[in-house]
Amino acid sequence: MDQIQDGYDHSVLPERLKLALRMADAVILDPSGLSAADQAALTAEFTPAELSELALTVAMAAGFSKAAIAWGPPPVIPVTEVPTPTPDGTMG
């Protein structure tokens, strides 16, 4: 996870993952910012179904993130503790 930061292009991550990260950055930041070379590399590396899944997953995650920020934190929810049986049959 430490390598998936700004500058990941110069990391030791596999090229396939770097391409996916570039696409994710483009979906989130600027869809028109994906270069023709990256588009060609993506279509060579991923199937159309994989590209669709990646784009939709990134877009939905970004959308949910923006909604969560707009709605604010949830109210405090009380914690419920449920005892679970232990191997010796007692409740822990």
C-alpha cells in the first residue's frame, strides 16, 4: 500500500497495476487526461469487461466517498456485545 501514492509510476509495482492506477486517477480526476498511449496499453492489457468493472468500481467508490463527506459522520451507534461460546462450552 505504501507504493500506491503519488509517484507510483516510479515504484516497483507491476506495470498492470500501474496502468490500473493511472486509469483510476483519470476516472477520479480528469477522464480526458488519459493519454492515447495509456488507452492503448489499457486495451492491450485488460479485457473490455475488466476495464468496465474497473471504471465502474472506481466511479462508485468516488461517488460514495463524496456522499459520505456531504452527509457527515453517522450518529453514535451503541455497541452490542454478544457472548460467544468457547471450546470448553462456557460463554466468553
